[in-house]
Amino acid sequence: MNGLALLDYASVLVFALTGALVASRAQLDLVGFAFMACLTAVGGGTVRDLLLDRHPVFWVGQPDYILIAVSAAVLVFFTAHLVESRYNWLVWLDSFALSIAVAAGTGAALSLGQSGIIVVLMGVTTGCLGGLMRDVVCNEVPLVLKQGELYVSCALAGALSAVLATKFGLEGLLALGLCALVCWVLRAGSLLFGWQLPVYKARPPRQ
Amino acid sequence: MNGLALLDYASVLVFALTGALVASRAQLDLVGFAFMACLTAVGGGTVRDLLLDRHPVFWVGQPDYILIAVSAAVLVFFTAHLVESRYNWLVWLDSFALSIAVAAGTGAALSLGQSGIIVVLMGVTTGCLGGLMRDVVCNEVPLVLKQGELYVSCALAGALSAVLATKFGLEGLLALGLCALVCWVLRAGSLLFGWQLPVYKARPPRQ
Amino acid sequence: MNGLALLDYASVLVFALTGALVASRAQLDLVGFAFMACLTAVGGGTVRDLLLDRHPVFWVGQPDYILIAVSAAVLVFFTAHLVESRYNWLVWLDSFALSIAVAAGTGAALSLGQSGIIVVLMGVTTGCLGGLMRDVVCNEVPLVLKQGELYVSCALAGALSAVLATKFGLEGLLALGLCALVCWVLRAGSLLFGWQLPVYKARPPRQ
């Protein structure tokens, strides 16, 4: 198995765990867990593949991804009661999934020889859309839109690092590792230390 | 017209009725009814066709589907006040639409020679995603996620039956009929007799 | 640059402004503004291109669109506090974006030689889906579904005018100009004078 496929597998696994955790918060049954796990796990990568006209879509060509997502759902169904704060687990697992998925999306677009801006956008798309679908379908406040937290910014910074590193001659997987690292450090910093960008605050209109 | 197309037409018709019923609950105008009917009716099959790179998408190649969905919207606009409980009609029509759409999606994937797991996933996708779009857009609680009811499970069981029946040599349309029957019986049983799978219930963490 | 591309650019620009305004109502940071601007700006046209199997998707082939959307986001981030009612600006900018996007979608489908009904549907899809994604993701009441206002109807009437005008021999860009005009006049009339179609009202069931 090559490095790119490994990244895809890892991102599917971790995103599936977050999807199943959201299903546990909605008190679904085992099939509902599997449904949410699959939607979350393959959502972002599927949009990426459709946008790039990359067929078969990664999990249609290789259904192992689905088995991994379903296994993650089963695992969470039987163990989620063991953890103290499911929301904490959700947010932290999501930070790993985001970082890996951004690297996977960036790598896929790089391997197709896309231009820098498209590579960055595919990284952000792959990283952010699966979780966005999960949150919209389950009516949670999308992590993407949480006020005063870095999220899309982390994906953007990670994907940009990979593109720049590649321009400076860093070899494939190293660039993607850097991408995941940058993304995760920013996200973790935002969660732990409240790192954020200035948010829009309405001021009274002038005059 | 062959059997597969007939299934697609039937699923479009019945899903369109449910979309229009949701539009009536949101008190839209006739064009709003048609919009929701079309979105619900072709949503699931469209995702299936995009995932399988099956072009033209079924309703782009054959716009009759749209005319059927619009007719269903007109019918509901002028008759919905005649029924006593629109929600009951919605849920029961949805159970028929689900069953037919799962069979249609399963049949389409079988006819493309996809592997068993992809056939099952396409059945579930075609069956569940149109209704999910309808509910997310209109801000109803998605039927897919209703706690303590079988829904995705019915789609899964139906699609699995079709795949198994085909493996044991049952001829095409019979296998799809079995698929629809299994799906509908489970859904009806869940609605009438409360059949369900155990749902996730948080227990206090151990220790 | 030809007329069709110009329409796409204009619709991206104006829809991006509306996406950024919604981001300002959710008090996001600058990257959040850019994310919402891009989603809104390219959402409808992306669905159109995927449905018609038109690759590369318009903004994947020509990333300038993204730069325009991001610039619009930056502009709104630094100036939105200057206006008195952001909601008014949102609704009126959206009316322009809708009209231009319907014309762009109609033109794209016409240029591919699609049948009349598909041309109309692509106009409506391109016009309505970007704003719908914006509203669903940000949990605003979708403009598409606002009771007692014309919205999808305007898109439909505009796209129909273009198809009819083309049948009667009107040259390409003129037909698209007519399309945008019809759409915008209806939308503006609905906003200013309350033009609407009769909405569904439940009456007591007969007998």
C-alpha cells in the first residue's frame, strides 16, 4: 500500500469514529452509527474525487474503506459509554481526522498535477466537508463555523505548507507530513490556548 | 420501457409526493412544491449516478422524470387539504418510496456489474439521500435519524436480500421485487409494531 | 473573455458578497468569510457542471473565480460595519446574484445543446443551489423557502424566457440578458410590492 492510500485509510478511520460519536449523541441504533460513520468518513474525499473527475471514487473502487468505517462504528457503539466526555473525544478525534484528511486531499491533488491553488482547495475540501455533512445532518453546530476557533484556517495553513514545501523540493510524503503537522498544531493550539483570528464584530455605522 | 426504468419512475413519483407534502407543511407556493418534489424525487438517484460516473444522470437524459415529479407536486397542492393527517401520509408514502428507490438503486448498480458491497451501498444511497435532502432543506427531523425506528436498516436489509438472491440465481426483477418487499415489510413493522434495534444509551462510565 | 464567462464571474462576485454577509452575521473570522463566500459563489455552478459532466468544473479549470470570491470576502470583512442593515444588503445583493447566475446556468446549458427542459432546470439549479447551501450551512431560513415570496419562481420565469427567446431566434447574449431581467424584475417586485403566488393553506378536510 502506498503512502497516499494509507493517509486515506487513516482519515476514514478517524473521521468514522467522530461520525459514530455524533450518532451516539443522537442515540441512534447500530445501523445509524454505521450510516453516520460512513457519511462523515467518505464525504470530503468523495466531493474531492467528483470535483476532480477522479473515477472510480476512492471507496467505490476500494470498498475496504467502508469496512473500516463500519468497524469504527461498531467499536464506538460498544465502548462510547466508557469515556467521560464524548464531546471532548469528538473534538479531539476530529482534530486528528482533519489534519490527516487535509494531507490526503492535498496529496491526491498533487499527484494529479493540479495547480497550487486547486491543491490547496482540495486539501480544505477533503478536510472540512465530511465533518460539515456530519454536523448539518445531525443538526449540531458545525465545527467549521464555531466562532472564535481556528478550523478552516488550520486546513488552509496545512495545505499551503505542503504546496510551498513541494515548491522548495521537499519529497512527497514529507510534505504531506508537514501539512498534517501544521494543521494539527494550529487546531490543538486553538482548542488548548484559544488561538484565534480576529472575528467580525459589528461596529456602529460611521456618521 | 424496461423494469429498471419503471422502478425509477415509480420511486420518482412517490418521493415527489412526499416532497410536496413537506412543502405543504412549510406553506410554500406551487413552484415551491415543484422544487421540493423534484429535489426529493431525484436527489438519491442523482448522487448514485454521480458516484458511479453514470452519464447522463438519469433525469438529465430523460426529462420525463421531472414532468412526473412536477405533476405529483400539482396533485398534492390541490388535494392535500382533503387528507386528515398529512404527517401520516408523508411517513407511509415515504415507506413506499424508500422501498422502490432502494430496489431501483440496487438494480442500477447490479446492471453495471458492481461488487456486492457497492451494490448494497448504492441501494441505500438511492433510497435514503433524497429524503434526507428534503428533511435537511426543510428543517424537519430527518426520518433517517428518527430514534427508535428502523429506516437505514430497512434499506440495508432490502439491498442485501437482492444481492444474496442474485448470488443464488434469482432472476433480475424478482430479486429487486424481493428487495422492495423486505425493505417495506421491515419499515411497516417498525411503524406499526415498533420494531427496532437496540439504540445507544449512555451508561455511566465504569469505575 | 466571452459573454458566458463574464456572467459566471459576475455571479461569483455577487454571490460571494452574500456569503460573506452571512458569515458576518455568524461573526466568523476572515478565513470563515472566505469559506462561506466560496461555498456560496461556486456551489450552484458546481452542481450544474457535475450534473452535465462538464469537466473541468468551471473554477477548477480557472481558479480566478476563487480569487474573486476571496476578494469579495475581504471587502465585506472590512466594510460590512459601514452599512445600516446587513440583512437588506444581503437580500438585495442576492436578488442580483440570483438573476445573473440563472442567466449563466441557462447559457452554459444552451451552449451544450441541451433540451429546453434541461436548460431551464440548469438555470434554476445554478441560481438557487449556492444560496441554499449558504443558508443550510449557516442555519438561516433558506431564501428559497421563504413563505409568500417569489424566489424559485423568478429563476424559473427567467430561464423559461431565455429558452423561448432562443426558440424565436433571439441571439445568445440578448436572450440571457432578457433572462436576468425577467428574473430580477420579478424578485424585486416580490420584495418591494409583495408580489406572490397563492401559497398552500390547509383547509379543514371535507366531510
